[in-house]
Amino acid sequence: HVQLVESGGGSVQTGESLTLSCSASAYSHRRFCMGWIRQAPGKEREGVGVIDSASASGNLVASVKGRFTISKDNAKNILYLQMNSLKPEDSAMYYCAAERLPLCPPFMDNIQGIGVVTRGSAASWGQGTQVTVS
């Protein structure tokens, strides 16, 4: 499994911005798709955005579209989540996840809300980074 380490979380005011990063251990970006999932206390995991193996930009769920941007630097093996105009409802633990190419279709569907995101939805998870918006 690829090793994932998130960074960039913090506490901000409503309307401010944060950029999350997910550094992946050396791997071929062509063999994995990646995404961001968040989970607030007492709530289910929620997909935020997903990017396929070949792209540098990806898709976001409706609740964050227009405010967040997901991107990937394939040369550096880093996944980003640029979050602008943050709202209190964006407060959550944010996780980076990666799935192997053959399982990318259901992984991407789950993150985009077509299915349910569970711990088993991805082969690799980071430890999470907390985002708090007040």
C-alpha cells in the first residue's frame, strides 16, 4: 500500500482559506486514484473530491464545488485540496485516500456520493488532518 501523510489543517475563521496536502510515498501515479474524505464528529464519512490516476485535476462534490479545488502534482506525488470561503460546516477531520487502478471506478463513485464511503473504500488512508472553522 502507498503511505499517505496529510498536512495543512488548522483553525480558521469563516470565509478564510486553507490548503491541505497529502504526500504519498514513491509510487507510479498512473496506478492509483486519490481522493479527500472528511468526517465530522458523530457524522458519516463524506467524500469531498477525487482525482483519477492520469489527471492533475479532479471532481468535487456539490457541497464544496466552487469553493474547493482538488489537484495533484504527479512529479512530487502530492495531492492538494485548496479550500476557500470556508464555512463552519466544513469543520471535520480530512483524510487522504488512495486506491489501486482496478478498483478506481467504485472508489471514485463512492467519494462522489454514488455509493457510501467506508474504511474499506480505499486501500490506503492517511492519518487525517483537522480543519476547524468558526
